Amino acid sequence: GENVEQHPSTLSVQEGDSAVIKCTYSDSASNYFPWYKQELGKRPQLIIDIRSNVGEKKDQRIAVTLNKTAKHFSLHITETQPEDSAVYFCAARNAGKSTFGDGTTLTVKP
Amino acid sequence: DAMVIQNPRYQVTQFGKPVTLSCSQTLNHNVMYWYQQKSSQAPKLLFHYYDKDFNNEADTPDNFQSRRPNTSFCFLDIRSPGLGDAAMYLCATRRTGGMSDYEQYFGPGTRLTVT
């Protein structure tokens, strides 16, 4: 089955700096890669996603890049704000089933 | 507007006492998922329904069962909850087909406590 590794497990940045979270996946058949933000006690919220036929996608301060050959994808958050502090999960989907990374706890210091 | 609704939001049950968690959706999505999320861990897929077809994950314990009586509702039954089953249970839905068939919508979750 699919295996997703996510790094780092914790990330602390100063407000205004950029944050990068990286994930690798094992199954080349995976074709959809969402990123979720989860605040304590709340549901995961989709913040950005990318399909396997696209190399990069951007939405305001958030961007995702995908390298299918190397089987890795990354989340980039620019101009971080304290409200970006949360746990971020990457996932890889194949045949309708998503496998999640272990999560990255992002802390943005004011 | 609530799209994926889970009831109850908080459930306390006793060790070994059967419990049922419910999920309903107003999206008319054909796929419904149940995830278990323990503290500080990633969501773990338990099973999913693709229309009426039930798909169990190989490592989902037999203690966990599911029912989907119609498109809108899906239930998670835990036959004999153990202390290790305390977790947040997340329901999610997805529609297949067309340009918007990828996004998965999560419900708010049910936090299960086992005493």
C-alpha cells in the first residue's frame, strides 16, 4: 500500500518568514495530493491540492509543488501569520483512498 | 450551512458497551469514509463506501462495523469499545465524476471517550 512520509514533524518560524513542509510517497499510481490544516479539536480543512498532471499550484500565500518522478510534493507558505499556527497534513490518494502523512506542527511566533 | 454532520459531537461510553456514531450529508456525495484519529496522529482510514459497496481496510479491527442505509447516512458501530478506541472519529464524503470529484469534505468529528 501507499506510504507517505512528512517532514519536519515540528516547525517554528517567525511571523513574516516562509515555511516549507515536504512529503514523499511510495505509490506511483497516486494521483491526487491534498494538504490539510487542522486546528486543535477541529476537522481537517483542505487548504490546497494538486493533481498528478500539474507541477505547481498557488493560492495567495500558499503554494504546492509536485515532482512525480521523485515522488515528492511540498507545501510552501509565505509571509506567515500567527493564525497559520496549526497541524498540517499531507496526503496521497490512489483509487479513492487517501494515506496521510504524520503531520507537521507549525508554530508562527509573533 | 452544514454539509457533513456528525452526531453526537461528544460520546462517552463504558468499556465493552456498544456505541454507534452517525454521519449524514447534504451533498449527495456517493463516497463516504470513516477515519479514526488519535491524539497527535494522522487520520487513519477505517473503511469507506463507494455507493453501496463497502470497502474495509485490511487492518481495521472486526470490532468496527459500518452501515450505510442510504446515500445520506452512514453509521459507525463499535461493538465492544476498548480503552484504545478512544479517539476522534471523522466522517468524510466525496463525489466522483466530473471536474470536482477530488475534494473530500470532512465532518466536525465525534470525540469518543471510553471509561
